[in-house]
Amino acid sequence: MNVIELSGVSKHFGKIKALDKVSLTIKEGEILGLLGPNGAGKTTLISIMMGLLSRNDGKMTILGKNADTSWKDIKKNMNIVSGFSGVHPSMRVDEFLRYYALLYDIPKREQRMKEVMALTNISDKKTQQVRDLSAGYTQRVLFAKALLNKPKLLFLDEPTVGLDVEIGLKIKALVKRLGQEGTTIIFTSHNLHEVEEICTAITLIMNGRIKKSGTVAEFKKRSHKFMTLEITCLDVQKAAQKVKKYAKDVRIDGGTMYVDTDEKNQQAILDAVIKSGSKLHSFAIVEPTLEEAFLELVRKR
Amino acid sequence: MKRVKAEIYRNLVLMFRNKWRLFDITIWPLILFFSLTLFIQFVNPDPNIFAVVIVGIIGWRAVYHMQIEANTTFMDHYWDKTLPHSMASPLTLFEMTASAVIMGFVKLVLVVCMILGLSVILYHFQIANVAAFLIGILVLCLAGIILGMITFGIVLLYNEHAIAFSWAIPDLVVLLSGAYYPIAIFPMWVQHISALLPPFWGFELLKSMYGYGQVNFPLLILSLAVWFIIAGIFLRWCYRKAKKDGRIGKFM
Ligand SMILES: Nc1ncnc2c1ncn2[C@@H]1O[C@H](COP(=O)(O)OP(=O)(O)O)[C@@H](O)[C@H]1O
Ligand SMILES: [Mg+2]
């Protein structure tokens, strides 16, 4: 089932075209990474899908329901964590969660609150005021809030922004687990390593338009036209001389050389190394990181 | 109903956690009460004027408490950046406003009891006509809700830039409505404006218990109805516009 179906969704703020005819489908259980430079329209898109922002044009079906007539039903089954949102600082953690448990009309409220606090590892801070918590804890309180209603659809708008690595890791593990349990997740982040690790699909958005959609593997493959080879051999210097004419760039690091090249020259380079007589030890393609693939796409414009 | 309860719960927690908020139902009304009653006692007028001032104070608080609550509810969400979370939940604008009305009414009841109690004990004040008193206060409550809806709409659109404005409007309206004086002291054109404002009729009704004021019930009901419709349409329009301009879901 498709959890989200958008077609031709546009949004402008005065003269600014924040979204331009965006069409997008997201399948159940998918963890979609929404990528794009600052100001690309990610938050705008998320706000529209949550019913917090009205759109100028386009059709939208969410959780199988028409988003113009069934917001109340839709909202019961989704939730959000944003890196730029907040918590009433004078409320205690349990009070904050109780407020949202009431809003979502959660059955067995106190029980569910206990569960989400355990899931996010904040049980020990239950009776503390939020103002006394660190940024990482506060963010976990928001995660706890977002899990209260067991959302079928969860929006995460840069949820790890400004958090230290350790907390970031914990949150990452939590998101992964939610995905495995079948929650559909839409995730934006500036940290591409994070996206690469967590997401099952990626949509790249730039200037309010969708540039590319695909799986993480597909995103990387596209950049394989330019690949990096890692070659170790007995006489790297000698081999490097022979390889040079097929390569864009050759870097030597001890007994290893890294060769940036076009995909079609792969065989020629291998032959050249062997012919140079410098005794090949290993020959491998370095997997490009998503970051490299992403940068390449952004630069190509 | 659960969601209205949720908003009230949140509001109560914030009120008791930030103790100065309790001033609104303790210190401030007491200061208003004593500053006026002590002065009146000093001037020593006709006891009926004294009574008019006391019901005027109560009426003013009625408008204030019913008006302010929706605005503070929204600004709490706005400052603490919880607005997108709450608006992404099934909570509706109507439920948010309804919870504010209930909170405002509870606070008002406490304040009225306090002021009435003190008036009776200290100044032997008597309510001349309980029915007129209750209806007058009810009218002023409804007028407060109307003003609250209008200022809430303005705050939705202009956020913190509108606070001073939307805090001042109700006081201005009350002033024009002749809280504890006849509006005859105003120039004629101001009197015409006053007569269009629902609070005017509420205060007239309260004053009429002590022989100062006349109520035109058809006009009272008409002005309430018309203003309710205007305020409702205005608030809805502001909400739509705020949603269009990205003021509801803004994650700053
Ligand atoms: N409420 C708003 N009013 C006016 N312009 C806005 C508003 N929200 C976003 N924009 C503009 O829309 C574009 C997309 O913004 P946004 O969705 O926040 O980008 P992202 O989340 O990808 O960084 C930007 O040019 C931004 O300035
Ligand atoms: Mg953003």
C-alpha cells in the first residue's frame, strides 16, 4: 500500500516558489530520506504532508485518505519529531507526555507513557522539568511523544541536529528499529552518513523540485561512472606512471594507490598495472559514499 | 472532549509551575479592587455609585479573563515551539479556543467570588438583582469571548508583534463601554460607537440594577449575535491565512 501519494503539489510564498509540482509516492514500511540543500523545500513538503501548511495546488492522499477531507483521521495516525521544535520548559517529562497522550486519546495512558519512556531511555528523568535536561534528552522526550500514538507515519525533520554523536547514535538505532517494525518514516537530515545507514529510499529535492528518487544503492550506482580504484602492488610509483594516462587523478599513500577514473577505463588500468611488471597484490573498487554521490548530483545542475 | 481536557491540563500545569501567573487571579484583581474602592470610599458618594463601581470591576474582569486565555494559550505554544506538535495532533482550532474559554471561566469564577466576598464583608455590598447580575456578567463573558476570538486571530497572523495590540484592545473597548460611568460623558459620535459594542450593554445591565443605565434587550442580543458571527469569520479567515503563510507549522 502507498502511505503517501502526492501529485503536482505546489506551494509558493509570495514570489518564492517553495515547491513546484512535486509528485511522490511512499510505500508502507519505507524509510525515506528526504535530501536537499538548505532552502530546498524539505520542511515545506513535510509541513504540507502534516496538514500544518496549505498548498496552492496538487492532489494528496495520506494513509489512504483524502487529505482535504480527513485530516482528523490522518492526524491520529501520524507524528513528528523536529530538531527545531520544543517542549514547555517548565513541564515535567511525564506531564508533557501526559498532555500529548490526552491529545491523541491514548488508551491505557499511563502504561503507554511508561513504554515510550523505556523505549527512548528517559524513564529515569520522568519527574524532571524539561528545562533541566540536556539537548539530547530533550530530543528523546520529543521522540517519546512521537511514539505515544504508535504512528503509522512518522516525520523526522532533522531530528539529530545539534546533538552529540552518542545521542545521535541512540536515535539512529531507534529509528532503524521503528522502520523494522513497519512504521513508514520520512527523514530529513544534513548528515548523509546517517541517511545512508538508516534509509531504504532517497528523494533528492532541489529548488522545490524532485531531482531524483531511488534506493540508496541506486543513488550510489549512478555515480559509478566516475569510480575510485584502490590498487596495491610492489612498485606503486612505477605502476602509477603507466596508469596516469587513463586516470583523472592518481594519489599514492604508502604501498597503495587510489585512481579516480571513468568506468570504461577500469580494464585498461588493470592491464597497465600488470604490464608494468610491478606485481599486483590487490585491485578493488572503492564504494563511493552517499555524500560523494550526492555532491555530484548537486554539482551537476 | 479529551483534547479539550488535554489543553486544560497543560494550561493548569503551566499556571501552577509559573507561580506569577496566579497573580492574574489574585494580586492584580485585588489591586484594581482596592485602588478603586478605597478612592470611592474617600470621595464618599451615594452608595449606589459605590455599587456600580464594584459591579463594574467584576464586569471588567469578566471581559478580561474570557478574552486573554486564548491569546496566552497560543503564545505559550508559540514561544515554547510546541505549536507544530500540537497542531499536527488531532487538536482543532475550535478545541483550543474552547479549552481557553473554560479556563478563563474557571479563573473568572474564582475572581468574582473573591471580589464579591470582600465587597460584602468590607463594604456591606449587596447584589440588587441576582438575575440582572448573572445575565450582565454572562453578556460580558460572551463579549470577552468575542474580543478573544478577534485578538486571537490577530495574534495568529502577527505573533509576538501583535501581543501589545491584542492586550490593549479589550481595555480600550471596556473603556468605551462605560464600565463604571455613563457613556454620556463621551462626545456623541463615541456614544454611537459604544452602543454597537456588546460590552456596553453588559455594563448597562449591571449599572441598571442601581438606577444608572438602560438596557435595550433587542439591541443587546443583536450586537452579540452580529459580533459573534464577525469574530467567528475573522478567526477562521486568520487561521486559513496563517496556515497559508506557514505560521502554524513553522519550525524556527
Ligand atoms: N513561512 C514562509 N514564508 C516565506 N517563505 C518561506 C516560508 N517557509 C519557507 N519559505 C521559503 O521556502 C523555501 C523552502 O524552505 P524550507 O522548506 O524550509 O527548506 P528546507 O527545509 O529544505 O531547508 C525557502 O526559500 C524558504 O525561504
Ligand atoms: Mg528544513
